[in-house]
Amino acid sequence: MNLVASMVVRDERSRYLEPCVQALLAFCDALVVLDDGSTDGTPEWLGEQERTKVIREASGFFANEGRTRQRQQFRRNLDGE
């Protein structure tokens, strides 16, 4: 079984992102994050995390949120907050 979490973030680096990612990776096999146009280093930091795939969208407003959704048996979708 493969458990993948996905979430959409924008400029969340200095807020709740780090503890959220750490908690998810403690029990998920992978994390897929759609970055919705961050300018604060969020996607760069995420790219350094293990088992984490970052999809960057420059257009903003959750343009392609569905791209983060993977075909998995179980899935948990979270807000970055």
C-alpha cells in the first residue's frame, strides 16, 4: 500500500509548512505539493525534502490543483495551514 499526501501552498515557508511536512512524512510514503506562485523560498525548501515532489504553478489561484492528485489507494489532501 502506498500513502501519498498532497497539498497546495503559497508563501507558507515561514508559517506552518515545516512542521506540517515533517508530520506528514512521518507516516506517509510521499508528499506531492503544488506551489501556487510562492516568492518566499517555499518551493526551494520543499525541493530539499525527502520523498517530496513539488509542482510549481506561476499562474496562482490554484490553477491546476488536480495535478497534485495521484491515483493511490489512500490519499489525504491538506491545506498548508
